[in-house]
Amino acid sequence: MYAVIMAGGRGTRFWPRSREKKPKHLLDIISERTIIQETVDRIKPFIKPKNILIVTGRKHARELIRQLPEVPARNILIEPVGRNTAACIGLAALHIQKKAKDDVMVVLPSDHGIGKPDEYRQVIKAAADVAEKDNTLVTIGIKPTSPHTGFGYMEGGSSAGKADGYSVLRVKSFREKPDRIQAEAFLKSGNFFWNSGMFVWKASTILNEIARFLPDLYTGLTTIKEALGKESENRVLSKIYKGLVSVSIDYGVMEKAKEVFVIPADFDWSDVGSWDALWEISAKDSKGNVVSGGSHALFENTENVLVYSPKKLVAMIDMKDVLVVETKDALLICKRGQSQDVKKIVDALEAEKLHYLL
């Protein structure tokens, strides 16, 4: 079994901590380990580091090699340009076929938080059993705990039996991020799951599906495959990759394929997609306050705030529902619930050409 960890990203949602050279997954946001170190730590008990592939951009490769010495440097696959998840997954599948002819590949985002790692590993193993036996596409659906409007959803259909004690359902439909009313309806139905972005399938299976639904992408991947291991590999990869279609695996393949299965899971999952999400999953004091990353803060009549300020004391009086994030060159103050708009600040910095802050 192989793992493919998708480690792209521009570093916008956790600004000012995350930057272009150090996006979220390269930071120690959840614990003393960086998020991608935690991702690798979770799978090492059942996937050997030599079978872990990480797909990333050139500017992050060196830092990944430094942070993950157990993963062979040759397993850090560098995309010449970002071309979304279908191309990323297709490239990794080619390398797996070159190494092992064919094998199950577990595709994982690099930047998620998991609260129950043992349960997580059992679900992944169950999905791998289904993918290996039936040559099919399997995804992990998270049982929703709230009517969240920031996630995509999938609708579970008829039962396809069990795998290692876990229910396996056919996927009836995929849904884009809903509005509040629709999200509440999804939660009430009990038949919808958050789309975790985790996939399990054989390398040959996903390449066959790419050939069926994204033939132009498959043609480009075939050209790259012929150059792997040859002197021309880097030249061909650079030339062909920039011309590949940029499309997500969800839209390009999963929403079109007929036989897609989901294993509903409950292992305290978070995409850690914003400072708000970090507040939600962090330990809080009796007033709901979070002090993150070894920061020092004093509160007077203050509740439901998050503070990240490792270099300076932060004192807050009569404050509620506020996020405060301080770095050596920037200070973010944001109303809790609005941290998705941090991207607008990043866009403004780009417009003003303040690149040293990006």
C-alpha cells in the first residue's frame, strides 16, 4: 500500500503565520509537530515511509525534506506548476506504477487534523480492502456534527455491505458547499457526509477513470510516464505538465464515475481551514478562550477569543469573539466567524505589491 500526500497551497488562510514559502501544513499550528509531520506520523504504523509520496511545488520541497527525514527525498514529487488535484493524483499514480506495477494508493490532504488516529487508521484499512478487492473508487465521508457551510458534501445511497465492520455505501451524489438552510437539511437527513478529500483506490483504477473522463489529461500523463527514469524526465515533465487541464479529482472524475463508494467515519476530523477552525478544535479555558502556540495572555471579562502571540504578552479587557494573531511583521485582529475573509487581506497585499508580507 502507498500513501500520496497532496502538499500544495499558497499560505493564505492562516495569514499572517502562513506565507507562500511556509503554508499551513509546514507550520506547528495544532501541536509542537507541524501539520504535515502529524499527517505522516498517523500513517507510519501501517504504511512504510518508503511508500509515502508527497506531491508539492518546488518552493516547498526543501523544507519538506528537512521536516520529514524518514521519507526518501526521491519520494518528494515536484510539480512544475500547480494543476489541481486530478493532475497531482495522476502524477503520483504513474510513480506508483513505476515502483510497484500496481498497488492501492491512499490519497490524503497534507493539512487536516484528526482526533482519533487509531479509528482513522482502521477506516483507511477498510477502504483499502474495498479498493483492492473490487477495483473501485472509495472515499471517506465524515459524519457531520453541525450544518457546516464551508465543506462539500456527499449523499450516501444504497448499502454495499461492510468492510472490517464498517458500512460501505454507494455514493448517490456529490454536492457543492451549501447555504445554511441546505446544510441544515443535509444534517437532519442523516444521509449526507462531509467530503474529507481522502480517497483510496488502485493506481490502475484511477488512471483508467482519468482516461475515461479526462482523456486530454491522460494523454499528457502517458507522455510523462514514458519519460520517467530517463534523462529527459524533468524536461518532459516541465513541458507537458504546464499544459495539463487544471481540474479537481472531485469534479473531473468522482462526480462522473458510476461506481463510487463511501465509508462513513467519525474520527474527530477537521480541515483546520481557518483561525476559526483552530479555535473550534483547541482546548479552551472556562470562558472559551484559547491561547495558542505557547503564547502568554491575560483576560479580564473576556470570552471566546483566540490569541497567538509567542513574543508579546496580550492583555484583553471586555472582549468577546475576537481573534488576535501577532507575528514579527504583522498583526491580525478579526471578529470570530469572519476569518475566512483573511484571504481578502492577502489579495489586498498582492494588489499593493507588499510581497515581503506574503
